[in-house]
Amino acid sequence: MTDVSGQGSGTGDQRQILTNRQGHPVYDNQNQRTVGARGPATLENYQFLEKISHFDRERIPERVVHARGATAFGFFEAYGKIGDEPISRYTRAKLFQEAGKRTDVALRFSTVIGGRDSAETARDPRGFAVKFYTEDGNWDLVGNNLAVFFIRDAIKFPDVIHSLKPDPVTFRQEPNRIFDFMSQTPECLHMLVNLFSPRGIPSDYRHMQGFGVNTYKWVNQQGETVLVKYHWMPKQGVRSMTELDAAVVQAQDLGHATRDLHEAIDRGDYPEWELLVQMMSDDEHPELDFDPLDDTKVWPENEFPARPVGRLVLNRNVSNNFAENEQISFGTGVLVDGLDFSDDKMLVGRTFSYSDTQRYRVGPNYLQLPVNQAKNAEIRTNQRDGQMTYFVDTAGESPHINYEPSLIDGLREAEYPTVDEEGPVISGRLTRKRIPRTNDYTQAGQRYLLMEEWERDDLVANFTANLKQCDRRIAERMVWHFLMAEDELGLRVGEGLGITPDDVAHLEPLATQDLTKEERERMANLG
Ligand code: HEM
């Protein structure tokens, strides 16, 4: 047998031999080919050049956000109903219809701002991206662990992310840059009250919620639509860390959440989440003081109860991190029949952004990779070629016909499954305008008041510690926003910073703000 030890033959080693990618056995993996034992090296050393040049290309660009993450696999099991009602009343999506029906899933958890090897203890939203491999093709539900987001218009996404990413000169995450942007972006207040509370550092990936955040639609057999929001509740419970807890964990391990997930699945302690759905009729809801398509808002659960529709269990770890965690690609445009978009201005921007970045990050044929393929549906496209094409879909009987329509052969269009959608009729002038009903403060203040005392203390301490590192005018504007949201929050953070309501009473509303009558009254009483 061929020796693989490099120590000469006859060792009795039964392992398979090393080859290069051309199938040539590698006889010497220790020494490159040289003229004499001391060199110089020769250029025709194919084995060495192939090895080193492939290594030179081992990395693909990391995700521009959510670079650090962990993926696991499992199943989604439908309840066949929503609360006590048949689910078919609201959606015809096949995966939800039958009680007990299972659909394969992949779930990638992530942090947002840090690079691929950054600490998992960061104060940062956590990604919660689920890929359902359904019989109708894939459905991706790309969510976060916090129910709201910083901004409500996709055009601001690069700015909010730039403010949170390291400074382009010092390469440090700088509170002064973060709060500079946030102080000028009042819609982020609700998110900040969540992010700087203990919820901003989940104890690990198994003990956190997931939220679709954006508003989607469901469509039933009759083409009727409703607006929906998705929530994932962990059976393990929700656990969070204070800054101090996080510092202790981080001193031991930069990847504690990935390790925790991997070890739990390895020992058969499979994590589980229940999927709940909030619903409202598909219209503008003028009776609400917020817009249902505004992702900086939650829908009050007393009016719009979150009702269970199924459960998700993770029971398999990745077998290779690069193939299944680095190259997995999610997108908000990836929906199946019975599910639809809403006009949420974030969602439309996201839907362009994901597949755009994946064509660059992974390559134009990223959907041919096993982890991204719609493995439980039949795939037949007329897409052809491009870098790293791995297979060609069969198009009918004739390999010549890769276009449609054709009299000769090839693929035909599917029949639309049911009648046209009955969604609202929309009309309007082309414009660039803020939505009405911005109402940036009410829910932020309510969120603060709903917190337990230790969470409020932690929130105030975190805001104070960060704003101490900021220019005075930035800190003052933030205190002004906090006072607009909830007196106690503004007073407590202000106290820590030496900023009184009188100090900020002279501030005018931002040019980008439309204050309501109540908010103007509140502002007038700040001093
Ligand atoms: C990842 C864009 C808002 C959740 C990404 C990526 C981009 C992106 C470019 C990298 C994707 C990749 O390389 O595969 C945007 C834009 C947004 C936005 C333009 C706003 C307009 C949001 C919101 C959420 C979210 C509101 C939460 C609901 C995620 C998650 C990932 C991600 C979970 C990681 C997916 C994975 O694990 O591969 N986003 N995003 N994003 N985004 Fe967003």
C-alpha cells in the first residue's frame, strides 16, 4: 500500500491516500521541489502551486452584516390551525395546513456588526434566519431577536450600519459615532431602548426570541389577504446578560453561543421554538396611532394576539461550517404560495439587497449549492451557465430548448394556483415622503415602563456609560429624546450625565421630525 506518513513504506497505515484535486497521489507533502536540497525552487511544481494557490482563495467576502453566525438543521411541525381557527381561512401556504406536517428547516443565528471571528457577547441585535425547504420551494423568514428595527426606510440602512461599524480611521466601535447618528434619527428610539437593555445581549442563541420584524401578508384560496407579523418563542425560556455577565463570558470564550448550540444538539438536548402569528386586516388602520407597516413599532398583543401555528426543532449540527453556515443565503424575497410581501418600505429594500449581495459574496450560482437548493421542490429553470455552474436543469425532453415559449419543447408556465389577490387598491403620486403617524416616542416609553427594575437599571447604566463618551451636544439631544419618551428614563440618564431637563428645554425638534400635538405639548413642558 502507499505510504502516507512520509516516513517510508511499510507502516501498515490503513488510511486513504492524499491526492491533489486532479486525482494525482501526493508522494511528498512536506517538501517542495527544489534544485538540490537547499533550493532554489522550481516553477513547474504543480502540486505545490495548486495547494498554495487554492489556499490563497479559501475565503469569500464575509457578510457585510451578520458575518458571525451558527447554523443548525431540523424540522418545522405545523399545528394545522391558528389558535382555534383553521389556518386555511387565512393562508393557503401548504406547510401550515395539516396538523403534524413536517418541513425541513435550516436556522442561522448571528450577531450583526462584528466580523466573522468577533465576540458573541457583543451588545448587538441577533439574527434569527429560518429557511423552510417546502414542497413549493424555499421560504426564508429572515428575522432578528428584537421585535423592532432602527429605521423604517431601506434607504437609511447603509448609514445606520456605518454608524454602528468601526470608525473608518480608528477601527473602533465609537459611541460618539453611533449616538451622533441615532440622535438625529428619532425613529430608532424604540430599538435603542431594547438594545441597551439586557435583551441586547442574549445569554446564547437557544434562549432568545425571534421576530420577523417586518410586516408580511398571508393569502388564502379566495385570494383574500391579511397583514401578519411572525414571532418565535423559545421553549427553553428567554435569558439575557448584563454587561458584567458578558465580560466574564467573553474573557473565557469568544464563541460561547455557537459552542452552546453545538453542544446542546450533540447531546440530544434539541432546542425548540414555537411560531406565533399576529394578524390584522389588510388596510391602513387609521384608528391606530402608528402605521402597521412601520417596523419601528410592535402591534399591541392585547388587540392583535400572537397565536401559535407550529413548532420548530433543531436536531442536527452542520457537518461543515463553510459549506453550510458561511455559504447559506437567506432573503426576504424567498416566499412560497400563500405568503406575500407588504408595502413596508424596509421590506422592499431588503428584498433587493439579499440576493444582490449573495451574487457577489457567494457567486451567481449560489442557489445551486446544496444548502441553498430548494431540495424538496422540483427545480427546472432556463437559467444557464455562469461561474461555477454545477448542473444544468433538464428542460423537457430536448436539451436544445432553453427558452420559453417554444413550439418544439422546453418548459411551460405553471397555472396560477387560484384567483388574483384581493388586496387593497393603492393609488398615489410618486413622491419622497415620511409616512404619517411616525409616533417615535410612545412605544419606546411603554417599553421602558414594562421592564423589570433590574432591566431598567441596566438600561440606564448602559446609556449613561455610552453617552459619557459622546460630545455634549449629542448626549443632550439623546436626553431630550429620552424625556420625550418617558420622564423617568430621561431624568435618570440625564442625572448620570449631569444634564437637566432645563439644559435641553431650548432644543427645537429635528428638521426630520413631525411632532404630534401631544408631543409638542410634552416638549413645551420639558424645562
Ligand atoms: C443579513 C441587508 C434589515 C435580518 C443581511 C445582509 C444584507 C442585509 C446585505 C447580508 C446577507 C448575506 O450576505 O447573505 C439588509 C437591509 C436591511 C436589513 C438592506 C434594511 C433595509 C434587516 C432587518 C432584519 C434583518 C430589519 C431583521 C428582521 C438579517 C439577518 C441576516 C441579515 C438575520 C443574516 C442572514 C444569515 O444568517 O445569513 N441583511 N438588512 N435585516 N439581515 Fe438584513
